Amino acid sequence: QVQLVESGGGLVQPGGSLRLSCTASGSIFSNYVMGWYRQTPGKQRELVARIGSLLGTYYADSVKGRFTISRDHAKLTVNLQMNSLKPEDTAVYYCNAAKPGATDYWGRGTQVTVSS
């Protein structure tokens, strides 16, 4: 069974840091592009960052220089280190696994709230 399980969300003050982790089933990890998306009520889910199997990365302009995505093939995890958090980073963050021609997989999401 394919599963993506997120952890690490929570409440943090502006300027603080959080680290999100996503653990994936082995069958979908090594050959998939892993990504983090986020969504706020009434808005479309947006791509935050993604990392390919060869560790190429992409970041949304809004998080460049503040967020870092990484993956560990041995541990089947993809992490999102979020620094200098802003209130506008508040959202539900979702882990995603994608490959051309194959079904996308999604985690259930983890809430990140940036507030004083």
C-alpha cells in the first residue's frame, strides 16, 4: 500500500523555524519527484518546493532563501526545513510524490501556523 505520512507541523512565531518530514513507501520513493505543497482555505493548492531523484530542486519564489528541501533515499524521507517563517506561510502542507504517466500520491497534510 502506498503511503505518504507527514509530520512536524505546529505553531511557531514569526521569524521562527519548523522542519517538516514525509516518510514514503519504498515502492514510490526512489523514482518519484517528491514535493511539498500548501493550501489555505479558499485558495488552490500551490507548489512550495520539489526535489528529483537526482536531487535537483525547485522553489517557489515566495520561499526561496528561506526553505530548503532534501531527501534521504535510505530513510525514504523528504524534509522541508522552513526558516524565517512569516504569517503568510500559514497553511496546511502536503507531501506529494509524482512521476510522468503515473498517479500522483498525496499525504494527509500537516498544519503550519505562524502567529505571535
